[in-house]
Amino acid sequence: MTTVQQAKIDKIGMHPYNKIVDIAFSEGFNMGARTDIIKAFLKLYSEKDLSKITVNNIVTRAGYCRSVFYVYFKSVDHLLELAEETCVQNAIKDAHLFLDFFFHDNRNNAKEKLLKRVNATWEYTSVLFVKDLKMIEKYKDIYYKLFREDSAASQYTEEEARCIAEIMLATFLDIGKYQHSQDVHTVSTEDFLEIEKELFNLHPELWKK
């Protein structure tokens, strides 16, 4: 970190929290630090309870000083809250892509976008899903709500719609695990997703029961 960057951080650190993000942008501060800190936190969160994680732990793992942390977060709890909010926003975007791929003939090249998004967000969601089962329920509720609003939902009962939401979530988890598995795969992730879609289309009786 350069002397100029440190001076900017020190200047930002003197302002109330509700102003520091705006100042960070105006000062040209590198917002990549926020991502680095979140990643460091998630790594720690996967290893220990939240109560045992300190700001010092996080910034040491991320390679920054404490003042950088407070540019973006009020506390460790606030960091977790923002990470979970990000996860929910990701779920909304993912759900739209699933609907376009499963029910609208891969509209707007949804498959490619979906695979990229799952790969990019898996580091967030995999940790949060394991640590907080409520996140899984939030994802499921989002998938269900957006499916019911979609034109394809008219031919399905409410029970079937909930099953479809669970299938979309299961597919999301399958893709993430497949993409990040250390095993050698003979099938590409693109073909893997197509297989999931074919199973869904060929065997509706499995999820309509």
C-alpha cells in the first residue's frame, strides 16, 4: 500500500460512517479492498463461529489495516449482514436466469450467464448456506415468488410451484458443487446443466407427486 493510499484511508477514517463510502469513491479508493475483506471474512466464517471472529482477524487475513475495514463496515455483524443481503440479491438474479433457461428456451442466453453467476457467487453462498440454514429457505422463497409471477407458472398448482422452486435451488447447488469440485469431470458444466434440464422435462411425475 502506498503512502498516498494510506493518507486517503486515514482521511476517510476520520469521517462518520454514513459519509465514508461517498468519500472513498471521490478519493478514488480501490473498492477491491471491500471484496478482499469479505472473502477473508467468509474464509474465517467457514472455519469458526461468528463470535470468535474479530476485525483484527479479518484484516490480517485480508492484508489490510483496521482503518480500511471501517471504510466499508461498521462491525463484523454489519459485514455479515451485508454479505447476506448480497446473497439475497444474487438469488433474485439467479432465479430470473433459471426461469429463462428452464421455461423460456434459454432466453437472452441465460445458460451462459447463469453458469458465470453461479461460479462467481459460489464463494458467498456455499459458506452462508452451511452456516445459516435460513439462507436456503430465503433462496427457496425467492425462487417460488418469482416463479409464481412468471407467465410459465399458470399451468402449475401452488404445490407444484413450490416443488419447482426446490428443484431450481437444488440445481443451483449441484452446479456450484460441480464447478468447484476437485474431481476430474468428463462432462462440461454446460452439458451438466442441460442434463439437469432434461431430467426436469422428461420426468415431471417425479416432482409432481
